Amino acid sequence: MGLKEYVEAAFGMDAEKWILRFLLEKELAGCGDDTLRWLKLFEQCEQWQKQLLLWEENTFVNGIHGWNLCMHTYKLHLPDEVNEGDWAPYLYHITLLGVVGSMSVGKKTSLAEGGRKYHNFSSVADDFYGNGSYLSLTREQWLAELTGLLEDSWEIYQRFPGNNPAYHWEMEGNYPRFASVLEHLSQDMNICEVVRMNQFGGDDTVWYFAKTQDFLYLLMLSDSM
């Protein structure tokens, strides 16, 4: 099986359903309520980060379809043994790292404190919602897609800059940071497989999985209202 088959097998047509089932029935099966589930998940993510994470960069630029185009990028160890049995849990772990990693401290606190009252744990799956779209890309196609997003964002920002000095100050650092991520990725000539999960243009989070012989890059991009 190739990377696309592993990603499709893990997430299928109902990615939010499968990730939630995995958490409730396996990783967090011993937790009695949503507050405990959030706290345990945050703890688990810290462990997965120590085990798997090699490098990360997070930034946002002016949105194309929504308010802001947010990007979270991770370079991760591959599973110790790359076989069919390892990939689904591994893919769940690294994408959950992205979901939790994109949360502020305040949001984590609010989710955990409201867990018992609001039964809110199902919201952990919101970023997995999509239409079951999976596409294999070459390294060059992937980099061209990302470069196109940056160029489209910059063009919109230049046309409708607004008059918010704090936002402009932030963009002065964010656009170069986005470009530096693309430069980092373009320098890795060992990227051999790339898969995109979901499509741009709606509220769906778009996920890119890019595999080398030794590592995997994960990009989580959201561009919603």
C-alpha cells in the first residue's frame, strides 16, 4: 500500500467519525466524562510530541476564502515499522497533534472546564470534517499548490489592506514565515509521496501528508470564516 491508501484507510469518507471512535474506544476509553477526555488528550499529545516531532512552524496570512489562511506545519518521525497495522493509529496521533497544537492555552482551559457541563468533546473532530476527497500529488504539484495559495493571499491582501496597524505589523512577519516554510520544504528533494485530504473553498480543514524515506511532513491549513 502507498501513502494515499494508508490515509484513505484511516479516515475514509467520515474522517470525523473515525477519529472520534478511535479516541473514545481506544486512547481515552477509561475516561468517564468529557473533562477527563480533554485532559487525557492534552497529556497524550505531549507524549506524542516528544516521541514524534522533529520541527514545527505555525503562521497565518490573509485569507483567500475566509478571514485568515492558517498553516501548521510539522516534520515527524515515521512509525518504527511501516506496515498496514501501524499507519492508522500513527495518522490519528499526528493529526491530533495538529488539532491540539493549534489551540491556545485559553481554549484548552475552556474546553476542559466546560467538558462535564456541555459534553463538548465531539468538537475535537471538527477539523477532520470533509467530503472524503483524497488526491495524490507529486512533490512539484504540492509545492506549486502551496506557492499558489501564498501568491493568491498576497494579492488579496494588497488589494484590500484595510487600516488595522496591528494586523499589518503581524503580516510583516507572517508572510516571510509562510515563505520560509515553503523554502524549507522545497529544499527537501527526498519527498516521494504527497496526499491531500479535503479541498479548498469551503470551511473544511485541508491536510497534506508528504512522505520521505525517513520522515513525514504534515501540513494543516484552514481558510474558513
